[in-house]
Amino acid sequence: MNATSPSPAQGSTLSRQTQAREAHRVTLIGAGIDCLVGLLKLIAGLLVGSAALIADGIHSFSDLVTDGFVMAATHFGRQAPDSDHPYGHGRIETLATLWLGSVLIFVAGGIAWASLSRLLAGEPIPAPGLWAIGVAVVSLAAKEWIFRYTMIVARRVRSRLLEANAWHSRSDALSTGVVLVGLVAAQFGIGWVDAVAAIIVGVMVGQVGWRLLWESGRELIDTALPERDQEQMKAIAEAVPGVDSVHDLRTRSVGSHVVLDLHIVVPPRLTVSEAHEIGNAVSRQLRNAYPELADVTFHIDPEDDSDQIEHSLRPGLPLRQDVESMLDEAWRECPVWQDRVALDLHYLAEQIDVSVYVHELPPRRSLEDVALELRESSRELTWLGRLRVWQGPGKG
């Protein structure tokens, strides 16, 4: 039995829209700061001839491009699931993160190459002056603030893309710190440190870009959550009353959400409705522990078949219509079978356990006598497992 539990209230359209608005607000604020500090860095770098400051200014302006892309991605990526995208649009954010990482690597390569060329050429680098150093200090403080603010919002709305953009801002703050060291060194006549600082900036930016590429790439190929999270999910599910064990637990990320599939082993003779409610209880417990779960699909098993091949690839056991036909053929001379009031089938251990419910027994016959008679008449049915005869209306 398979079942997919409904999404929680926090995944509603209104919640998604609210999350998108918060993401847009913090991104717009960041874009304004990027524009201001980028202009300051470029103007100061051009006036004093600092390659590191110019490179850092270009880095800040690259943030403007990514900010716009982040806004578009969070708008479309936070839309509710539809008929074409039943798992939602979270992968739009993943693709945007992939693009963001590529942009960072491209910018990093350009910065490092230009600075290395200047260093090898031995171009003289004049002292930048205290006001250029002041620009770097102000830029560093502004970028560190927007990093912290963006990270707070990213965790609140659970956006991996917004978190990546926050780290983009942090990389700008770190690179500005390196630039500041180069400017101070140039002020004291050690001009080559400025070019070295610019190269270090390029390497740092490239590392951030590579990390974003790696993480988004892993998500696109449906990499599972860390082993610790999977073990915790398994423990939570197995702690629910009525669950014997859990196997084939599979996870994958879709944007800022997680999709989970698992097989739940329950006592074999439970009713369908009871087993399904146990699955619902498992889903509720998992959602309480992991709010980022957007979709939980559980498969109810009457026994642990984790070591067996896919059931759909094996020769199947006969279904009820065929079972009744074959039992009719074998037991057509048995009055008890003809007068039955209910029939239960349990598919266990590659056999079918049969329970026959009768209203009345023939005179001077016990349930054991009737069961032996039915067993003797069905020796050729190799799929027949445990056979029981009950007197009563049956469970149906």
C-alpha cells in the first residue's frame, strides 16, 4: 500500500508568497548596498590606481546581477505545485544557485588573471591615501551587515538560494578585508601587496563559486540527506506505536524542501485502514521533527522485504478473483465453502494465508475437522499457506 501524506499548512500558497516577499525585501536592500559600495570602490580604485580596490568594486557590481537573478528565482521557485510540477518549483532555485556559482568562478578568474598580469609586469602602485582605506572599511562593514541580515531571513524562510546569496555577500566582505590589507601595505610603500591581495580575492571568490556549484549539482542528481539525518528519521518512524521496522528510506532535496519515501513494516494482519493510519502517524511525527519535509510517501509492508528483489519483477501470486476461482474448483464438494460468509487473504512469505468464515458448522463437525477437509482437498495449490476456518460473520 502506497500513500502520500498532504503538505502541511506551512507549505500553503499564502506561506510561499510571504516567504517570497521576505526574500525580495532583503535582496533589494542588499542590491542597494551593493550598488553604493561598488561605486565607492570603483571610484576610489581608479583615482588611487589600486587594482585590488577596482577588482573588489567589480565583485560588488557582480552582486547586483546575482541579486536580480535571486529575486526572479525566489519568485518562481516559491510558487505552489501545479499539474506540470507536482513537486513544486524548488529546482528553479537550484538552477539559480548553479548559475550563481558559475558567475562567481568567472569573476574570480578575471580578477586573478588581471592582477597576476599586473604583478608580473611590475607596474608601480602609488600610496592610496587614507580616504581610500576608509572606503574599504565602510564597504567591509556594510557587506558584513547585509550578510548577517540575509542569513537570518534565509534560515527563516528556509531558502538555500538566499543562503547562497548571503555567502556571496560574505565573500565580498572577506575580499574587502584582504583588499584593506593591500591598501594599508601600499600606503607604507609595499605596493606589490595590492596585486597579491587582488589575486587572493579572486581565489576566495572562486572557492565560494565552486562550493555553490558542488552543492547545487549534488541536489540536481538527487543526492540524499546526510546519513545522520536519515538515521534520525528512521528512529522517529520506528518509535511510532504499531511500526515494526522501517526500510528503503530515501530522501532528496527540491530547492529548500525535502522529499521522503519510506517503507513501513506493520503487523501482517492489520486492516488496511489501521495500517494506513499508522503511516499517517509516522508522517506527522517526521514533519514535526523536520519542517522542511514537503512530501512524505510511505509504503505499508506486512513483512520486511528489504532483502528481496522488486515485487513487480517476480512472478506474482494470484489475486482474489483467481484465488476464489481455484478454491471453488478445489472445494466445490465442501458444503462449508459453499456456505461461507467471508474470505480473508493475507499475502505473506511468498504464500497466501486463507481464512474462511462460516455462519454455521455441519452437524457433529468441529472447526478443526472442516479445516483438515479443506486442506486435503487443496493439496495441489502450492501457493496456499496457512488455512484457518472461523465461525462468525467475518471481519469484512
